[in-house]
Amino acid sequence: MHHSALTRHTCSNTLELFDPLPTPAEMAAWDRRAIQDFGLKAELLMENAGAEALSVLREAFGPLSGARVLLVAGGGNNGGDAFVLARRLLDEGAEPLVLHTRPVSGYRGAARYHLDLARRAGAACRHLPAGRAKSALCNGQAPDILVDGLVGTGFSGELTTEALALVQAMNSLGESCFVLALDTPSGLDGLTGQPRPQAVRADVTVAFHAPKLGCALPLAAPYVGTLIPRAIGIPRTVTEASPPRQVLLTERLFELLPPPAAELHKGRAGHVLVLGGSEGLTGAAQLCALGALRAGAGLVTVGCPRGVLPEVKAGLPDIMAVGLGQGTTWSPDCLDSLLPSLGRYDCVVIGPGLGRNKEAADFLALFPKAFAQAFDKGWANPCIYDADALYHLAQNPALMSDLPDDSVLTPHPGEMARLLGMGMGEVQADRVTAAHRFLAKHPQVLTLKGAGTLVGQGELLHLSPIVAPNLAVGGSGDVLAGVIAAILARGINPLHAACLGVYWHGLCGLALANDFPVRGNLASEIAHTLPHVLKEHTPC
């Protein structure tokens, strides 16, 4: 049986491959359900949060005995977490001082309960009146540790004048001590990752139950520091009943790749077809093919206009090539040469080096419907639309309706902006919203490239935690398309193939930073790094 006829497989429990990444609103709903529906006490969840904060602080800072710790506690639950931590720090032999922004009489519920416990245990707690931020925090001997418990995950809008002054004072103080943020650095929008207008710059942020979406976005990194999630006792049944719309890619994705069988041969390792390359643009197709081979595809063929066939083959004996049509650019007659053989391939990538001329546009206008008809004949080979194919789709949006649902689109921010009819700056300002906007209109798999690449289909968005400047080089996206294609060709479903491809490709960027710490690596070196990264992240 030909490999493309095999049923595409997936993990038995999709969410086991990922970590939850709730928005602040989703996290608040989980808290409410745990308390109101499940019957957990808010005081217990707060106690657990403070205990986990202590554990993270002990691991990140070291022994706490004798350490001077200044805790800034706001008026809400974030302040309550700080009260728990202060009480527990006493038991560690530390010297905590809590500055709380409300008078004692202003605290309610679980926060008041833990404030009373902290005071009863002997923790020094002082009211911090409005307007006294700078004098209270920056006069006298600097602490060893500063704990930010001012504003929690529920923060939105802009910091008040008083809160902004406190954040600025904490950042001044934080230049000479270790800074721990509780759940979210104060002033950081937990949805967008934007400082509003400034945020505490933490060395470590302990995320209660799960990282919040905004904290995991790349632009939040200077404020979040090292992000460490810790469970606080919210039952799994609560979160499974209302799963988040965003999840985080994890190393567990490599479990999708079965170890190679002893009897494996190239015909069973997947055959990838790359449709691309034209006069002066053959490198993109070559890099895509190289990425597919280095990611484990058994066979890779580049389909290109017949006139550039020698250029595509030059210096790359590992790649097969087939000439289509008669000229040096793509045209509708290339399709006539292609369709009879489409069933030979397990995955198709179209776009790298395709060109943006009218002839290429005419070819692309015919391709999706012809490819969809091939599915009707039983050829279960998914297609990745990349690079110039995305340009033509944006120019002719009606073609999107011809794409099979399991197609994968891999736009960079500029291509995404064209597909959505908006500016690239708008896309980059709120990539999550842009991705959800695309997914609401189109059933295909989206891979929005860039720092913190987003992969999604339907209502679920997957965020890569990897930010690797070494990937910012021409041809990097072509390699990524080849990696995803090789995974698809092995029978992994398109959404998971895109997720694994993005994560694997990202790890290559991190690995290359060891040899190229100020960048300078080539896109081909990303491809060559793929097997080495796989070796490090899969069990023997």
C-alpha cells in the first residue's frame, strides 16, 4: 500500500502534547469554578500559591536564611499571595517586610485572612500610603530580594499614577537586588504582553497554575524574566471542562515521531514534492528540499519549470527534480505535466521561488482546484502553501475556498498582512488576534512565523515558546516548510506536523546560537542542524 493511503495518526489526547496558556479571563473563570463549583476555598488556593512562590524563590535565589526580603502587596489577591509568602519566609529564617498599598481595614476575603495570619506570625507589615513609593522603597539599605505582588493577572487598561510610581520605584530598586514577580509582573497586560505603560522587570516570574498568554509572548520577555509555572491545586476536571483557546508547544511533540524501524526503506519514509524555483529563484526550492531531507524524508523531488532544471539540480545530488512545462517560469502548462504524477507524493509544498509574475499567478489560480480534485481520487497528500503561493492567494482571495481543510499555510508577518488586508504593523502589534481573525474565516492550518511562531486551526492556537534570532535569515522559512512537509509525509496530521516542525526548527535556532552567538549562520545550516537536535530531544 502506498504511504499516502495510510490513515494519518495523532496522539490519543491532543492536549497532552501541549501546556495550557490561558488568557487572564480564562484563568479567572478556572479560579471561580474551582471555588464555587468544586468547593475549594480561596484561602487554600492562595496558600498553595504562596507555597509555590517560596519553592521557586528558594530554587532561583538559593538559601533564604538571613535574606532581607521586601514584598510589595497590592489590594487584591496578588497582595494576598504576597502575605502568604511573607509568612512562609519567616519559617525559612528570612527577614520579610511587607509594604501593603491598602490599610488593613481595606482588605477583604482571602487576602485579609492571610494578612492577619502573616501579622500574627510576626511578619512586619506596613501600610504604604499613596505618593510615598519612592521614599518608602528607595531610601535605606537595599533588600536582597524584591517581591512584586502589586497588580495581578486581572490587570488591564493603564496603571494608575500611584501604581506607575510604585512600578518605577521597584524597577529602580530591582537594579541592585533579585526580583520575583507573582503570577504576572505588575503593569504587564496578561493578554497582549504589552507594558501599560511600564511594567516591573523581574528576574523570575512564578505563574500560578499556568503561564498567562501575555507573559509567554516574546515582547513580554524583558519583564517576565524566567517564567516558571507551578500548580496550585486547581482540579484537572475544571480546566478540561473549559479548555483555553491557546496552548504552548512542548518537547513532548517529539513523541509523535516513531523511532525508525529496522526494515525502513526510503519509499516508506515519505516522498515530498516541492513545487517551486524559477529563473533567478531556485535557492528557495533547494533549501526547502534540503530541510525535508534533513528532517527524515526518504525522497524529495523538486518540480520546477523545465528551463531551470539544471540550476535546481546543480550541486545537490541528493535531490531529485522533474521539469514541468517548457520555459523558465511557471505557467498553466506546467500543471498538465504535473497532475498525472501527483499521486506518487506523500506531501506537496508549493511556493518557494515560484515567482510573482502573471504566468505564475495563472498557474496558482488553477492549482488548488486541480489539487482538490486529486483528493477526490483518493490521494491523501496534504499541501503546504508557502512564500510566493501565499502572495498569489492574497491577490486572489477567492482561491482560499478551493484549498482542502488540511492544507498548511506558512505566512511571515508581511504575507499575513496581505492575506488579512491589514498593515504588517497591525499584525505584529497583536499577533494572537490576527491569527484568531484568520482562523475564524478559514479552516486550514495556519503557521504565522516570527518570534513566538503561532500555529492554529479552528479555535485553538499554539504558541512556540522559542525566540531564536539565528533563525532570522533568508531561506529559514523555506527550510521550515520542508521540515513540516517531511513530518506530514510520515503520516502525522497537519496541525501536529506544523506544531512539531515549528518547535524542531526553533530548537535548531537555539542550537546554532552556540556556534554563531552573534548570528551569521546560513539557512542551510539550520537544515543540517535538524538531525542533531532530534538526537538530543528523543529517547534512545
